[in-house]
Amino acid sequence: MTSNKNELKNRLREALNVRNLKPIELSEKTNIPKSAISQYLSGYAKPKQDRVFLISQALNVNEAWLMGYDVPMEKNSFNNKSLDFSKFNNISSVKTQKLPLLGEIACGEPIFASEDRESYIQVGTNIKADFCLRAKGDSMVGARIMDGDIVFIKSQSMVENGEIAAVVINNEATLKRVAYYKDKNTLILKAENPKYEDFVFIGEELNNIVILGKAVAFQSNL
């Protein structure tokens, strides 16, 4: 079965009715504008995949079902049974939060990090971060940060030597390991890939450097 706008419109209406939710309440639960919810319900527009995920989470329905595929509506409806996860000592429930995805950050040469406040990443509440960026390039592979990974950043203007930070250089952003030598007034930004040279800044050159924050975690797709 092929998903389409009209099928999603019908499934969204059905889910709202089953969960006894109003469109404004769905908007509040997902942070998706009410105007966008109205467009989805009218069939005028179809949500992007990240918003389909947020809506399915808020309505507690199967994401594929919401998109119009021939699968059960309920998430845990296989054999009409629900697993009791408390029986498994190596499984814990995950509480999630949404963090704004601000764009791409270079793992290599610096690039402009755009601020797209419409995009959010769902992550566990154990991640103590303020925003996240998508890594681009291969300069941090030694730290297991690959091209396309999501890097979570805790906002702070200073980091300890040896920590990985999101750093802005002349209005362009990069992800590097930081080493600052106060006695020499020198900052070195190190890659985690031997094919990249260090960035070295001395004296007044430091006036063009801004630390956005410390990298505290990253997320890779399987």
C-alpha cells in the first residue's frame, strides 16, 4: 500500500478522535504550529518525516500506520499483546526530550552553521544539552563522530583542555578538541584524524574565536 496525503489526513483525524485530542492540543504536545496541523488535517499539505514521528509519538500510534500503510494503529499490537518490560533486568524505559537542531557543523574545514528552529531531535533526558548540530566531514572519526551524526552541545563559553567543543571561527562553525595555553595566549583546535592539521590561533587572532559549547554526546544511525 502506498502512503499519500489523503490517507494521512484520514488517519490523523481518526487518531485524534480515538485519543480524544483537539488539533490545538496536538500542536501543544508536538510544538508543531496549529496552522500546519490544520493543513495536514485538510490534506493540503503532508508533514515531513520528523513531524510524522513527533505526531505519532504524541498520539501513541504506529508511525507507519499514520502514514497510511496497512499495519496496526497501536504501537505494541503484535499478537495483541504488550510486553512487561519490568521482567527484563537489562531493559529500562527511556524518557525523551526535544532539542533544537541548529544545522551542520564541520568535522574538517569550518562551515556556516545555519539555525533551523523548525527542526528538533528527540533524545533521552539523560543528555544534558541545550541544542544539537549535525556533523559534516571526517575530521572527528577518532572520537567516533562520523559524517551525519548528531552532536549534542551544552552551551558554555569556556571548556577544559582536551574537551571537544563547537567553535565559531569568523562566523563559521567547526567541531574540534580544544587546547588553550594561557601563558602563551594560544588556542589550538585539534582534529581527531591525522590527515587534518591543527588550527592555531595566537594573540589578537583569538578575538575571532567564539566557543558555542561543549560536546556532551552524539547520536549515530544504525
